[in-house]
Amino acid sequence: MPRTEIFSKSEVKSFVVSDTLNWKLLGAIKFVKKQNKDYPDGVMYPIINSTLKGKNKKRIAMSGFIVPIDNTTYALSKNVFAACFFCGQAGPETIMGIKFRGGTPKLKTDQYVTLEGNFRINENDVEDWIYHIEDAVIVKGK
């Protein structure tokens, strides 16, 4: 006869895993040049694939390096600061904006973390990140 185990809600919650994203999937996008009022010569807009669109506004987990944007804002990067998007070493699909739940914690540059949060895609505002993780909590790498 099989043994039945009873778990508390907190134990069950630890077994529930968010949908995990990875940088390869985030990089599987294309870009198209379009004109807009601020960029009459055109600017590159992302074309997001259906797999990523299916994860939009869903709870996900994502790992990467912490990159400071200013004194109070961080981004999650595929690469360390010296090889990140801002240094011209990578594209805009290699970085995600972070909005932490309950305020921004103190983090170190190039700290490797896994975040859990709500994934949001931006396809229209070229002045903003393509990808965001909102209501984010650090689940590994504190």
C-alpha cells in the first residue's frame, strides 16, 4: 500500500515552480525599423515571438547579473557589467528592467541572482526596456 504524506501550505508552495525564462529564449526575437514622431529616420522595434507573448503577464523565474542603472534602480543582465548592453557589447534583449516587491534591496554590481516575478513585454515604447520583471523577489543569490 502506498504511503500518503500530508504537506502544509508552505511546503506545497515550495514545490510550485514558476515558469522559467532563459536568455536564449529572450534573444529569439527580431527587430523591424519603423518611423515615429521622435525618430523620423526610424528606430528598431522588437518583434516578439509567440512563445514569449504566451509568457507575458505570467509569473516567471529568471537568473542573471545585477547591473546598476542609478542609485535606486537595477536591471537584470545576461552579462556582467563590463560586457553588458550599456557598453555596446550586447543587444537590448539581454537586459530586463526590475521592479521589486516592497522596495528596492541593496545589491552589488554583477551579483548573480534568480528573481521570481511577473514578466511584462514592451513592444511599443523605444525609450523603455523590452522586458520587465515586476513584483520581483530574490529567490536565490541574496
